[in-house]
Amino acid sequence: MADSYASLVGRHGGIRAAAREIEMSYSTFYKRLTKEQQDPAIQNVMNAEDSHMVPANVWKRGTDAEGKKYTTHLKPAKPQDDPQQFIDAIKEALEGVNPAPPVAAPPTMHADMVAIYPVADLHVGMLTDAEETGIDWDTKIATRVFREKFDRLLSLTPATKYAVIAQLGDLTHNDSQENVTPQSKHQLDVDSRYFVILRRAVAVMKYAIDATLKKHGRVIYRGCRGNHDQTSHYAVSLALSEHYRNEPRVTIEDSANEFYVYEFGKNMVLLCHGDKVNGDKLALFAASTYAEIWGRTTYRRALTGHVHHRRAIQAGGMLIESIETIIPKDAYAAAHGYSSMRALVSIVLDRNEGEVCRYRVSA
């Protein structure tokens, strides 16, 4: 047999499937697989520190220092374990995308102010039914409502020289065609194919950037990982990066880092989804990780999403604020009695005085 038993297991997704493929009984296949794994060459692979060297699902059996028998199940490393693999693959796929033409800057702007536009938990692709949740919602409705509310918010916000679109995670409702949450595997109500949802997520963020360019001098876009879009947010950020590569007034921050810090005069703004670190821990994390920026600034804040409603606390010299979303509750939230006010907000910071105003548009 040319292929190893371990490689057959990996290729066909399990011992039983591999045994059926070569028309061998399960017990015989299992015995031969176990014997094969005693081979020194296989042992070297299984003992390698680099898990990417493991060719397939393998079971290592042995005896520890105390004489107890053990079995270890080793698997190849998943692509999700290395965000840089996604980034490199998507960048390669996006080569040759036509860039956006440069847009002339508006004539009058407040030079010492920045407008922060937090976009939290848009969940593009979410499907709800009015009979079940009180409101009909799908990708087309979400796109239309976001554009209307974002345009209204832009009309109210002062024309500052600088603007930051802070996409705080869960931009898409699903992260693959499986239509489940990536980690917990909770079933999701989704209104379309994953490719369509991803394309529309890119389009809605492109709309926000184009609209912001008409009002502000320089625009930074930063997308954060959410618990629903663990890999999709890479694709969105990198697609936008390729599209705006020739626009000098747009910066797309496409780092794989979980956190992003923006420093503006005496202001420190930390962005993340907020599902892993929040509250007092987030303030401690910011102070220790970004100590130099912390020391230079006076007005420090963290903007997060995840909980779908506004909640703010002050901890250790930092304001930690979760941002509300414009979307309605889904079937899960409705069944559990969750409710929150829906809105888009903008926060205007002065270089030396911190927050000077904010605007809120209800959905």
C-alpha cells in the first residue's frame, strides 16, 4: 500500500471511512494503524514540536515515566491557528483588484479634532421574522438601514480633519457556509450564501469609507475580530486595503492583532470586540501593554462591542464603553428576553481637551 494508514485516516476523515475506502475491516485497519505508529519515522513526526509536521490525525501510544500507559491524539494544525496564513492567502487572491480613484478633500475642517465612528455588531446576513422577533430583518434591510443612519450621523458630525471608522467586530453574522458560530457551533439564522454576505459586508464598509471621505480630511478604518466573524474580518479588511491602496487619504489598518490603539494628542482610544477582555482587566491590559502611550495621554477610552447595548464604566484611569448596535434582536435574543436601544453614534475628540461632543442617531 503506497499511502500510510495515518494519511488515509486524515484524507477520509476517520478510521472507519478510511477502512471502508480500502475495503478493510475496522479492527484490522486499527491494528495496522497502531503498529505503523510504532515506526521510528512516524514517532519522530509525532514528537516534533512543530504541529504542522503531523501529516494526518494520528494516535501516539506509550508509557510515561511512572509506568502508566497513555494515548495522545495529534492533529494537523488548523489554518485558523495562524491568522497570518489567512492574511497571506487573501492578499494573494486580491492582487490585481482595481483601486479606488483618489477623492479631493473637503475645503473646511477642524484641524485639531477627530471624529470616531464606532460600528458595532452589524451582523450582516442575520435573518429575523416579525412574527417571532417583532421585526423583519435581512442583509438588504441591514444595508439600507445602515446607509440611511450613517448618512444622517455624518450630516450631524462636525467636519474634522481626521476620522476613524472603528468596526468593533461581528460585522458578519456567520463565518462560513456552515451557518454556526465558529467556537460554540450555535445554529444561526442566515438569509443568504456566505459569499454573498461577505461581499455585502465589504460593500457596506466601503460605503462608510467613501461617505466619510466627503466630510473628513483623513480616514482610518480598523476592523476588529468578533466571535461571529473570526476569519471573515480579515477578508473584509484586506479587500478594503487593496481597494484603497492608491487613496492617500485612507488608511486601512489590516493587522492581525486583537487590539488597536489610536493616539490623538492627549487622547488614547483602544478598540477591540470585548468578548475576551473587558472591564477592569481591559484597563490594566492597556496600561501595561501600551505603557508609553498611556503615559503620554490624559483622556483614555476603550470602545468595544459584543453586548449590543451601551454600557460604560471608569476603571483605573480609563473609560471602557460598549457601543450599541443598529440591528434588532435575533431569535435567540428574543427567546431569552434580551432588549436594547438601537443606534449609531459618533464621538468627537479634541486634541487637547478630550471628548467635546457626540451625536446619536436612533434606529
